[in-house]
Amino acid sequence: MPSHLAAHAPADRAAGPAITPSAEPTPPVQRLRPDEVFTAFATSPRGLSDGGASGLRERYGPNELPRPRRKGVWRRFLAQFTDLFALVLIAASALTFLAYALQDPRDVGNLQLAFAILGVVVLNAVIGFVQEYSAERTAETLQAMVPHTCRVLRDGERLELPSGALVPGDVVVLEAGDAVSADSRVVEAHGLSVNNAPLTGESAAVARVGEPTASETALDSRNCVFMGTTVVSGSGKAVVYATGARTEFGRIFRLTDQAPRQKTPLQREVAVMARRVAALAVVIGAGMFALRLQTGQPLVSAFVFALGVMVAMVPEGLPATLSVSLAIGVRRMARRQALVKRLLAVEALGSTTVVCTDKTGTLTQAEMTVTRIWSGGAWHEVSGVGYAPVGEVSGAKELSELLRGAVLCTDARLVPPSGSEGWRVLGDTTEGAILVAAAKAGLHPGAEKDAAPRIGEFPFDPVRKLMSTVHRPPEGDVLCVKGAPQELLARCTRMRVDGSERDLTVELRDTVGGANDTMAGKGLRVLGVAVRPVGEAPRTAEEAETGLTFLGLIGMLDPPRPEVAEAVRACRRAGIRIVMVTGDHPLTAEAIARRVGIVTDPSPTVVTGARLDSMDGAALDALLAQEGQLLLCRVSPEHKMRVVAALQARGEVVAVTGDGANDAPALKHADIGVSMGATGTDVAREASEMVLLDDSFASITAAVELGRSVYRNIRKFLAYLFSHNIAELAPILAAAFAGFPLVPLTAVQILAIDLGSDVLPALALGAEPPEPDTMDRPPRSRRERLFSAELVRRFLFLGAVQSVGVCTVFFWQIHASGIPYADFTSADPAYRKAITLTQAAIVVSQFFNALAVRTDRQSVFSVGLFSNPRLIAAGCFGIGLMAAISYVPLLQDVFHTAPLAAADWAVLVAFGLLLLGAEEARKWWVRRRAVPAPKGVPAQAPTGKETAR
């Protein structure tokens, strides 16, 4: 075997896959004649021998794409501990272990707290790992793109082998409906056409030939087929020249693998929040350490006290609450047909400012449908969409000859529903649309073909742009032709009008041309149909396709999904820009964009990949900065990734949708990559963070709404959690300044509040459904911080009100005992009752705090005080747990607490109502200060800094 086969990889797109024999260089594979292809690959029309194929497989390996680089299960689990907030909690646990080591070993409070904090870190890691691992496994079970078997010639015998067994030099047999298993050079073609959409993004079938071409690249040549594409019609044979990672699919896989995975906005925000919390805890802890030293406290005692203050500043329950809240969002998205592979990706969609969407299969149904027919000067509308023959054709009787001629000139088959599959087309989708239209008009395509058996054919040729077939019905042989209207008209001399034939005059030709232009202007793919009787069978296409009688025009399109238009409108209301990025033709892309509402301007900006190549970075930035509507057509994977990077450099949060391998690099580089589950390729699904199980753009809109809701809910429970941290810290600081020798709140009590009483209400806040105006607000700015000044002001206000109540009940109990500060010990009943009141004051006030933070500006009474039953139940659970800590002897021993009287509870409830009233007063003041919109002008949608329920 010649050594040149190692050079078959399409590493250089500019030159194509070069054949480099050991003797002298030869042209790239697309420029060779079929006999030269067999010679170059040491094969023959009979294919390789089994022995030769085995040797080549050992040399080149299996015909498989390399598996994505993944860390082992344990490494991926341990990666959950590298999150900055997890590191902060681990540091807090280490400090707590240190505090225990410096104290009396019999005091196990800090030891219990240290282990509990570590437990929280492990719990959070398990939640994140299980969710992401299960989503990954689900994604891997989706339909694979590369086929499992293929038909190969080995020693002249036709075999069906696993696709992984293919090697360079194998001769594969291609038929309609087959998925191509490796990059191959066509050496024999009979009406062969393929769909290259997974690589190019263009869904139209393209003809393949066996003759050499002068194309610069194999991907642009008409004599090569590629892994992952599909044979639409015809048959043929091809010689494999590249397998596995050396294919065009493999090239895109490598490009995808090199693209960096972007951090989500929430990841960045949580990291910022963790740094701020850690810094604040260190500063306050250091201040308390210095204060204790100045009051004469021993060094070790002052240090242990400072460590306790620092631990009190860290919200131990926040990571678990955040993970569970995101997991709830994941489940909600799954019910809306969106599979999320990473928890933090849930919120990323809510931050999206630009959606770069593919066309075929995402905006459209990927099912060609005839919508209009023109015949004899009259228009006929066709209802119904998709391959199900359900609908009507206006004036069907007048169209019977046209549709019969079109049906006879097809190779496709319409396959009825079977099992879970609906109606589908085997063969060219354009021909399938014709069969469906004929069925809607009352014809039976199968019966029509049986009644007029085919006795000859001239397959579609990309030069002629026509297909002709000869049939023998009872009334005499007839030639049926379909194809490009201009090419067909040039071969017609007569035209059918009102049931009779007329000479095809210049005026009639202009009429047909005008009808064709009308259809093309609406983005329809147009085919003309003509017939003529034949006597002696024609020997050539030129002989056959002459003196034709023109019957009419058939217009079809891949119809938009019915739900997409409303989804696009929702995105516009939400301030999200939509840019169509497709490999399809500009006219087709613009027509679909207009139908779904992406384009409404009379003259949108349409840019092709060739123009993008000529733009430098400044020109591309200026293009993306334009306010008008933008369509990017005929783009390559490199173009898509470049556009995404340029948008991100402008500060945009970019979501990218796609299903083909050509979309994978952009999917991975985007802030949130969204792939298709039903029709998407493995490469695209692997690169994305979210998989749409129904392939619909409308599911993206639903996911954006849920993502925004998740972000707003996170802000709610952050205000809820951090406000009680202030209430925990305030009595400790007050006691230190007042010279009280003991802490008003022990470490075990802090843990009970953080994990026992606060987690469930926080989860209930995180699970609140999207608010009615969620999609009526603009996206939050990328510069807006989760831990913003507005959020800080709010939890400082709520924490200050809580602190007043907590400090009041503690010092009230201490003073009521009449015992001097210096004489208090941890065993005194008055002290135990005082710390019980402190803990209970925080728990009860948090119940009312949870109700208060449900809204930002609007009164909670206007949305229903008890409209979130989960929140009420969670708050009652926290109060019940507090009651158990107060009254159950076993828990009294653990927490060093004492029973509370009914009057004590009444005082605590009064302080809780004070908190709710103070927050309602603040909201009233904010609403009062809000400037109303002028009459007739809609009020400005609240931003992320000023959200309203």
C-alpha cells in the first residue's frame, strides 16, 4: 500500500485532500478521474480484499471520531470542590477545627460546627455532580449521528459492515436514505444527491457526479460525499479517502475541542460574591480580635472569638440552597423540553442579550411543503404543513395533469406512520413535498406510478437542472420533466391553459416568469413541470427535453414552526436581539426570517461568509454594533465562532443554537450553547450546555424565562440569607462592646439556624414560578453584579431591623436576671434562656423576612401573603424545629437552651411583625418616589437593579 494515504486528512481546507504517492505528487482527490482514484488508493471497482482492509485498519485505526476529552468520574467529582465558595466554606471549616484545637477539648461545639460545614460542602458537591452526570448520560443516549452500518464491496462481494470498519480505499455503495459513513470520492453516480446540512447548514439536496472537478476544496466539489451527511436520492459508489478524525467531521471536532468553555455569568457572580464575603469576614474577624485584646482578653480566647465571628459571617447554607434552586430550574426546563447539562447554565440563558440562531430544524420544521401552485394563469393554494397528507388544494381538478406529471417524475417515497414515527419521506424532500401535495389533491402517488410504469429516465443533472422520465400509461408513452423554471421554459414550445394547449408566446413566457418571480420573492423553492408524448424512446436528454408542453409551477418551502413567531415576539419584548446565522442561501434565509418575525425592516443587513472574510476586527465590530436587523448567510464554522467572540467582546451574553457539526465550535464558545436533541449531531450535543429535546426555538424562549426567574429568585434568597447573618453577628458584637464575657449565640445554634431553619424557606423562595412580567423586561446588564449595592442595601436594612429585636430580647433577659456580667457562666439558667431567646428571635423574624423579600417594590399583600404555600410550610418547619430545641430535653442538652414561655413567643412575633411592617414601609417609599411614565407612554420595564413583581 502506498505511503501517501497518511496525507488524506483534509487538514488544509484551501487545497483539499491531497493525494501524494511516493513517486510524484498528484492532484487532490476531487481532480482525479475514477480510474485514477482506484489506482491512487490501491483498490479496484471490486473493492479491497479482507486482508488488505485488515492491514489498513491496523494502520489507520477505526473509523470513529475520538471521544471527547473528559476527566475521570472522581476527578469531575473533586472538581466540584474547586468552586470559590466551596473553598471559602472549607477554609471556614479549617478555622473552626483550629478554634476547637485551641479550646478546652470538652467543649465540642466548634468540632460539631466544623464537621457540619464540611458536610454542607460535600452535600453541595454531590448535588452538582449528580445533576451534571445524569444530564450528561441522558445526552449520550440521544440518537447518534454517524450510522452504525454501511454497505461495502470487499473482493467484489457486497457486505454490510459496521461503519467503524471502513478504511481508506474501501468502495462503499450509496442509496437513497443512507447516511454516509466516511469522506469518500464518488466514482459512479445515478441521480445521486446528498444533504450536506450537518456540515454546511444548507438543507437543499445537492447533486453528486463521478467526473473530476476543478474545485479548490473537496467540500465545494460535486464528486465527494462526507461523513454524517445523508443520501437524498439516487444511487452510486464511492471510494473512501478519509476516516475518523481525518474527515471533515473530524476537522470540525478538533476545532470544537480547541474552543475554550466559557464561564457562565452566574459562575462569575458567585465567585465575586465569595471573594467579598471572605474579605468582609476576615476584616470583621480581625477587628474583633483586636477589640478583645484591648479589653484584656487572653490571646487564645480572643482568637477563638474572632474565628467564631468569621464563621458567623459565612452563610453555610448558601451553596446547597443555590445548587438545589438551580436543580429545580433544571427540572422545570426539562418539562419544557430543554435538557440542561450544567447547573449553572440554567441562569445563563436568563442573562442572554443576543441569540444567534440556526435556521433549518430550529426555526423550521425540516419538512418541505408545497404551499402554492400556478397553472394556466391561476393561483392555487395548498393548506397543511409537513409530510402528513392532511390539507386541501384549491382547484384540485384543474391540477390533476400537472400533479400527475410531477409525481411520475419522482424517485422519493412517502412512508406512512410506523410505531412512534410519523409520516416521513424516503428520498429527496422536494420530491416528497410533491407527493404530499398530490395526495392532498386526491391522487394516489403509488397507484399513479403503477398505472404508468417508468421505461426510461434521464437523472437530474446540475448543469441541465432538469430530471426527465419516460412512462408507458395505457394511452401512450409520455415524457415527464421537472426542474428549474428558466431551464424548463427554454425547452417548451407550448403551454396548457384552461384544458387546451397554446403556443408559448413571449407574453405567456413573461407571465410564467412573473409568477416564478412572485414565488421566489416569497422565499419559495420553485419547480416547473412539463410533458410531451413520445413515440420512439429518446436516446439522450437533449433529444428528450425538447418541444415540451409547460403545465405550471410548484412552489414549496420548509415551513416555520407554528410556535416560533410568538417566541420571537417574546424575545423582542424581553430586549433580546436575534441574529440568524446560517449556511443557507440569503434569499431563503431572509424569507424564513420574515415569516417568523426575525426580520421586519424593509432592508435588513444581509452579510455572507465571503464578506465576513474581507472584514477585519474593527469592521466586524462596526457591523455588529448596528441597530438594524442582521442576517449572516453562507457562513462556515470559523465564521460562526468569530461572530460569537466578537459579540462577547462587545459585552453581550451570547446564546447559540445549532444542530450540525458545523455549529459545534460556536456552540462551545458561546456563553450558552443550545443544540438539537432530535436531529442534532453528536458533535453539536457534546459542545452544547443545553439540548432541546423538541428542536424548537420556542423552547429557548421558555428557558430564557425560567433562567431569568432563577436569577431573580437567587437575589431573593440572598437577601433572606444574608440579612440573618447580620442578625447573628449583631448580638455577638454588642456583647463584645458591652463587655459581656459569653457569646449570645453559640456555634451550634448558628449551625441550627443556617442549616435547620433557613435552608427550606430559601429553597421555597428559589422555587417561586416566573413572574408575569418576566419577559417584558430588558436583559440585565453584564456589568450588573449579583452581589450589587442595591442587594447589599436591602439585606443591611432587613438585618438591622432584625438585629434590633435580637439584641433587645437578649439583653432584656440578661438584665432581668439581676446577675452582674462578670458572674455569668454558661450553666446559668438565665444565660441559657437568653441565648434561646436570641436564636428564636432570629428564626421567627426570618419567617416574616421570607414573606417580605418575595417582592422588591410591590406590597406582598397585593400578591397574596400566603400564595406560596411551600414557603409557609418551610417557615413553620423552622419555627417547629426551634420549639423542639427549646422544649425537648435531649435537644436542650445539645444546644444548652431553656424552655420559652408563651409571653416570650408573643414578644418574638411582635418583633417579626415589626420587620414586615418596616419592609412594607420601605417598599411604599420606593413606589412613592418612582416617577410615573407620561400619559400614553408605557412605563419603562424595571431593570435588574429595580425589579418589580
